[in-house]
Amino acid sequence: MCRWYRVLTGLGWSVAVWAVCWTACFGPGTAVAGQPPVVRFAYQDRAGSVLPMVAVEQKFFEAAGVVVQTQQFNNGPACAEALFTGAADVAGMGDTAAIILIAKRPDVVVLASHATGERRHRVMVKADASMTSLADLRGKRIGVKKGTSTYGGLLAALARDGVAPDAVTIVDLPPPTLLEALAAGSIDAFAASEPTPSVAEGKGARELADLGGLGNEYPILLVARKAYVAANGPALAQFFAALRQAQAATAAHPDAVAALVAAQSGLSLETTRSVLTRHAYALRADAAIAASLAQTAAFLEREKIIDHAPDMAAAMDGRFVEGPGR
């Protein structure tokens, strides 16, 4: 751990201070001679995008020999749109956005998951609510955004605990309105993905249950068009080399990462730490990721959000995850 990191820990969490600390810990990227390849990359400003954030902040892409032109959005569908329209070469997004895109565009492939978190979806209630388990939601009004993997996880968790679909009232609400609806009493509980539950805890709500243990890791993905992958293998190899550096840095320096994410997301440091503990940051393209995607795809098909569930194992190309010689 660098000396400045230890010294500055007790001096507050300003963006400027942490920028100095981060650079002192890791150092800038190494300049690369010649004309490096360019990758246009769309990703989110959310806690699920820690590896891209770290790679950009620490110039790991440049050090790996690739120029990355970034586009940062606050939601997955916007990243999917950037890829769909050709404005981005690689895009980061959640499972639902990726599956919907692949159902529309079979020429799109999943390159990797860069974050997972089976317990990042949670059911929240007021702090003084009498409910102690999901079974207590019978007869209650639950706010959730329909058509999301959170909604699919909620339905699966209720079924697991013996709560029939018609035993609860689902209220379709976007995540930004859930806290206000809970406080006003128009809903009795809500289900949402991070950071909404952690923000709610800071405003007096408490967790009733998480949506883990359902065989779904809710991966956050990197996707690209197949034609781009076929034509730009060396550039993508360098791109993923930078992300592997970011993965190592994230594991080694969690406090510095929390400060970076707090600065970029606008969340408090305390809330950011809570959010990060519910994610695992690693590049993966394994059978468990494919199974998680298949589960969500089947849910989206049942909900008639997509007209068919793509074969998600066939839609994965994980050749860049491990790197050469691994």
C-alpha cells in the first residue's frame, strides 16, 4: 500500500485528494509508440462498472497499447443503443439489456461478464414494518420495475417461499420513485438492484430479503458485434489485458476503488462501500454465467418482452477473458 494512501485515509475523502492518492499508488500508464488501435467503449457510471472505471482512470488501456474512446451513460439500454446504432464497438450493460439486444440482433456476442452479484437485488421495507420474511408479503403491495432481472428474481424468490403470484400486488415503478413510494405508504415493500437498496438503508429502510440463492448471478456484461470481434482480435486482446490489470488493482485497493466509484456515481462513500460489497468484480465467461443468462432469457420470453429466448451459451465468445497462454 502506498505511503500517501495511509496518510490520506484520515484526512477526508475529497475527489482531489483521492485522485492524488490513486495516481501515487498505481502510477500513470506507459506511452505506446506508433498508432495504437482505437476501441469505442460505452459503459455505465454505476458500481457494476468498476473495472472499466479503474481501467480508464488509471490509463490501463493506454498502457496495454489501445486507445479507448469512452461514452459513459447512466443506464444499460443507452449503452445497448450505442452499440445497436454503431456508435460504440464494445458496450457494458446488465443481463436484461444484453439479452433483449441479442434477441433483436443475433450478430451481437457476449465477450465476458465483468461483474456479478446474486445478492445485489434486494427487497426493502420500512424500518418499523412488522414483516420478517418474504412470506409476510402476502396481501401487500410490492414496487418493482417490471421486465427486469430484479422482477424475475422477485417472482422466483416468492415462488420458492410459497407465495403465489396472485397473493401480492405488483406495482410497476421505475427505481428512482421506489423510495418515495415506500415512504408515502403507497407500497409496502420494493425490490430493486443496487444502489437503490443501499440508498434506502441510509434513509431509514431495511432489508427484508435479498434475491440470492436462486441460481442466477445476475452478470453485468461486455458485448460487441460479431463482425467487429472477427476483424479486431488484437485490439480486443489489448482491451481485455487492461481490464485484467483493473481487476487486480480493484482487488488490491478496495478503499481507493470505493472513493473512485463514489466520486463518479455521486453516492456517499458509506453507501458506495455497501453497494460494492454486493458485487464481485472478475472477468468471466463460464458455464455459470451462461446458465444465469439462460434463466433470465427464459423469464423475458415468458413475460413476452422478447419473442424468443436466445441460446445464451452460443451467444458467448469468451476467448479474450483469460489472455494468451492461460
